[in-house]
Amino acid sequence: MSTPTPTPERDQLPSTLVLLVPVAIPFVSLLEIFEKHKSSAERVSCLDGWIGYLGKCFYFSESTRTWTASQNFCASHAATLAVFNTTKELDFLKRYSDHSQYWIGLSREAGQSWKWIDGTIYSGWFQIIGIGECAYLHKTGIRGSSTRLVRKWICSKSDLLREIHV
């Protein structure tokens, strides 16, 4: 039986494999992670033109309407005027509102407390400045106003994927 003649390439082969194996294993793992992330990221959870944040989808209008007409628009898209429950959500909405004024889902009857459009009582965790029956968001906070005025509006609804997986 003949023994293969050693060559420089053959002598280097085992050390090359030893060097590649530790590099290849993490690469394969990273590739698997990327593929899993890619497939979940490719799933669309909010409709075109809507922005997802913390399990909700938000729509920022370009045109202006009264508070009631704005709510009707949102309802026609299975949403309501924006309802938010955390400082994070409020800060997010302020960031996207730029310098415009947007109707949100807070209103009240004369002499009554503020209520969210979903029927929950506003708990007072942020200040609403001014008088009026309906609230709007602007860059620095929330104000009350007359329902007859026209403004842009923000709709909100649950993230579609969240609804499916719950």
C-alpha cells in the first residue's frame, strides 16, 4: 500500500478546516437568526399608511375635518380617534405630530369629565389645557377645543398581528 506523498496543500488542509469550523458554526447560527427575524419582519401588521407602535397602529391624516367627521373616518377603517395609555405612546404621537394639531379620542359633555372614545374615563395622567368638548394633540401637549373647528386627526387600532396571536 502506498502512502500519499505529502504536499504543501495537503499539509495545510487540516489546519484550514480547524480554522473554518469555529467561524462557520457562528455564521450558520447568525444566518438562522436572520432568517427567523426576516420572516417575522416581512409580516405586515399595520396597513399601508399606518404606523405601528407598542402593539397599536396609528394613522396621521393629511387633511382636516371636524372631530365628529374625523371619528367617522376612523370608524370606517375599523379604528377610533387615537386612544393612548402611556407616556411612551404620548411621546411617540407628539414626535410624529410635528407642528400640526391632531384630534384625538378624548371628549366630554358640558360640565362632565373627559372620556376616551372607547368609553373609559380619562384618569388625569396628563394635563388638558383649555376649554371645549373635544381634545387635540399638538407638539407640546393636549388642549380642549370646540367640535366645530377642523383639524388633522390621528386614528388608532390594535396591531393586526397582535389580534391574530392573542
